[in-house]
Amino acid sequence: MNRRNLTKYKGLILFIVALLCALTLFAMQSANLPTPEPTTRLEQMPSADLALLTDPFLQCPTASSVNVVWFTEFEGVEHVVEYGSGQSAIASTRQLSQMYEDSDSQAKGKTYPSLTPRAIWRHEAVVNDLPVGDRVSYRVISRSDNGEAAISDFFSLAATPLAGQPLKILLTSDHQLKPMTPANLQKVEETVGRLDAVFFAGDLVNVPDRASEWFDDASELSFFPALQGRARHVVEGAGSTTTYTGGQIIQNAPLFPIIGNHEVMGRKSETDSLKAQFSNTLPRNQVERLYPTANGTDLSADEIADRSYNVTTYKEIFSLPAAKLPNKRAGKKEKGDYYYAVSFGDVRLVSLYVTQVWRSPDLSPDTKGRYREKSEDAESPEKWGYGQHIFEDIRKGSEQYEWLQQELASPEFKQAKYKIVMMHHPPHTLGGNIVPAFTDPVAVENRGDSGELASIQYEYPKEDDYIIRDLIPLIENSDTQLVFYGHSHLWNRFVSESGLNFLETSNVGNSYGAHLEENFRETPTAEAVGAVGDLQPFKETYEATGDPNGLSAIVGTVAPLKDDSGNELPYIASNEITSFTIFDTGAGLLSSYYFDTTKLDSEVVKFDEFEIFRKRDSDNA
């Protein structure tokens, strides 16, 4: 419809919008939710030409407040949350500093021939004085400088739930614009109804500085539309076509994310593509060597981040609790943007920053990969990838380790009924990303007969796996009941001898399967090394199948999937069947479901369920 026709029918459009608003108010009153009374200065009909980029979503709930966040493509002059009975909260506004599109972007309705900044504004209001234990309806309004307003639908919010209040929490990860995400989230909403929170174990998008991946990718797989029921993703099935919308989830339930490897951008460039920048990370300890400064002056923290890696977009999009560092670290910057702990009802959630850059396992001489550098770059360290290097230190004695040690000893943690540690990288999995060990790469130089540097390869000593050597013993010795993570795009779970549960639920597409029997991980075998010719045999043995850290995956306890021979499978790793997990804190149960996205008449099947407790819990009962 062109602008002339739009003007002609504007009265009809406004009438329809008003009718829909009236029906929405009636529905909310029928649900016994109080309806906001719009303030006079913003009481106006929405503009047909102005729209919000996202619905609002919830962050940082406290005992009496919650933050409401939303985005627009216009700066505006006023942004407000209306809630309760005539109450309102004015939002603060800032422009996201690293939003771009490029020739690889699939933004709706527009192409970008080269790296192009995109103007997107974030609005955040703190809704205070919330009643204890009750939900309150709300909506957001953004007004432009010409007086027009973009207005959301009504949703509901609440302060942090009280201890003892039964909650339903979604455990998810690795959405990354994967093909089954909208179907997955739509079935979550249809199966469970309104959720109380979302725990998200990292990898929200693919390239964090590409705006369309968050907001409006043409594939209808972007992060916010899928979690807000605004997607329109078409799936071709057996003789049918299905459109999935995602779920209207985070408008009503606070989102608690953590950093995965896809939240981290590499070295900044004004010319490189976003994908190239994303993968071009550099260990922080190499920055001063490769980027010397005049007169020996120190680089600023921002300069170091620009030359190594950053999580700027992640930090600008989300508001997260502050992590109080141990006393002996006093004076250092708080790390709430990186790792944090929060109490939510009966749950104490401990969120860690445990991830590393992903590199290809290919051994060919033209690969800047996990196990080697490109042969042609052997004498050019500024071009190296430095193997699968770690972004935030977690070794014993590191800042994060000492913070975790302090948190696990805190009254908030000890007094919580349920204690969950969330990280991105897996301690136990049948997936591929657990190999090699989570440790700093050890460089090995291979030289020719005349002493020239022929190639660089990397070893990852298994005994130095920082997750298994340092983190897990610390967690095992606490009262933690569940370690939740993602990264390998499948569902599987494990239990240690002490009764500590491990769960990975990230099966929303792009799965490489579970590595059992003949599905071997790509590892540097002697045969593979021999075929390359410019590498030495590796000292380490890298497990091609199973869980490298020694636990056996558990078969679903209710209705597990079966292979073609009728054998029950201890995993779900599919690009057609998606799975999700719900934590019911009232019953203390974690229930996992699967759904076949290609079949219109397919049912959602509960295939696994277990109670969240440990042997020490029952011993002390």
C-alpha cells in the first residue's frame, strides 16, 4: 500500500486498531489482571507509520521492581512504560554503538553492499513499587519528535517471586537463527503456557554485531521475534507447509542469559565483513606484542578490546546483576556484564563466563584452525588465530574462580532450595565441541631442514582441562544440584557419582549428531596428520566418541527416541526433531519434551523427567 492509499484509509486503520485495543483490555480484565490507565500526555492513537523494533522484554527483577527494555529505529523524544492503575515509568535511551549490516546480512527489505552502521536505540525503564507475589499488566509507548506514538500490546510483569512460589522456567541455548527455533518456542508456549523465567546458556545469535540477527532477519529466525512470538518461519514437511511464530515468552518472563562464543566479536575493522571480524579474535596477552605503542605507553582497556575481542553488543543489549568481586580484588571493575548470581524464587542461579573461540578442526595447510595455523602464515604471527583460545580465565586462582568460590559459600547460595550453575561450554557431552580439552593451546613449532618455520600446531593437554580440573571439583563440593550448558546443539544429560546433574539442551537445528559408534569426531589422528605432511604426530589422544570426561549419557526416563533398530537413544540430535526443557520448581522436576517440526499433526512428547536433588540432599533429609 503506497502512502496516498495509506492516508486514504488511515481512519479505518485507526478504528481497527482501537477495536483491537478494546478487545485486548477486555481479555486482560477477564484474566483478572489490572489494566493501566494511560496518562493524559501520551493518550493518543498509535501511528500507522511508526513501529517498535521489538516488543518489550524483562530484565533484573528485584523484590519490588523489574526493568523493561525495548528497541526502536528512531531516537524519539519520550519513551515510557504504563503499568498498574495509571502508573508510569520514564525510560532512559541510548544508541547501540556496534550495530552494523553488511553484504552477508539478510535484513528484511534492504540489502547492504558493504559494512554499514545501523541506528538502533535501546530504551529501559525501571518499574518500581510492585506488589509482592502479584502480576501487573503493562505496555510501552515510544513517541517521535513529530508527536506520533508507537505502542505495544499489553503484557504482564512481576517482581522477583517469593521463596516457595511454584515457577516454570525454560532452559534453552544456542538459538543462533537455527531453523527449528520458532517451532521450539511456539511449542514451549503451547505446552506450558506463561513462563516465569528463561535461563539461556549462551549463543543467542551468530554474529553479535549484525543487527538483523537480533531484530529482523528475512529468514524469520532472529533472536527477539522468536522469543516474542513475532516470527513467521515456514517449514516444509512431509506433504505440508507449516508456519511457526515462536512464543510470546520474554514479554512476560525475565531473561537471564550468559556469554557463549557467539556473543564475542573479534578485532574491529572498518573494511572487513562482520563474519571476518567475528572470527578474527586475538588472545589478550598478545595485544601489546602485536600492537606496540609509542614511548611504551599502556593501551587503554577499550583499545585492548578493539584489538583482541569484545562483548560490547551483548553488554549493551542486556542488563544483568552485578557480580561482587572478592575483597582482595576491591577496586577492580565489577563483572556483572560477564558473570553473575541471582536469587529467583527458590532458585539460586550462578551464571559463568566459560567459553572459547571456535576454530575448525581441519588439518589442511590452508586452515587457521583448532590444531594448526595456515602454513603460509607461519612467519606472520599477526595473522595467526592462536588456536582455540579461552576468553575469560577460570583456572584456580583466577578472578572468576575466586568469585565463584565466594558465591558458593554465600548465605544466598546456601539457603536456596535449588542451586543451578549455568555455563556455555560442556563439562560432559556426546557432542563435538567438548574436544579438545578446555585449556590454553600449547604451540608447537615445526621447522624445516634449514631452520625456517614451516608450520605451527597446537596441543591441548587433557590433564589441564580447567573445567574438569578446577571448576567441577569446586562445584561438586558445594550443594549445587544442576550444571546446565549448551554449545553442541543436542540434548543429553549425565549424573556424577555424587549425584550432581549435568544437562545440555540446545537442539534447535544445525546438529552434527551425537558422537557414538561410527559418528567420529574430527580429531588429529595419526592417519590425518600423515596425510597433511607438514605437522608432527600429536602427543595428545583426542576422544573420537563418547563423553571424554567419563560419564555415560542417560536414556530418557519417559519416552526416549529410538533408532531404526528400536534401540533407545540417550540423546536427541536432529535437524527435524527439536527439544526443550522446563524446570517446575513446585515439583522439583526437570521435564524435557520433543516435537517433530515437519509434521502438522505431531504431538509434543515428554521423553525425560528427573527430580533435581543430590545424594547429599537425601542423606541430610
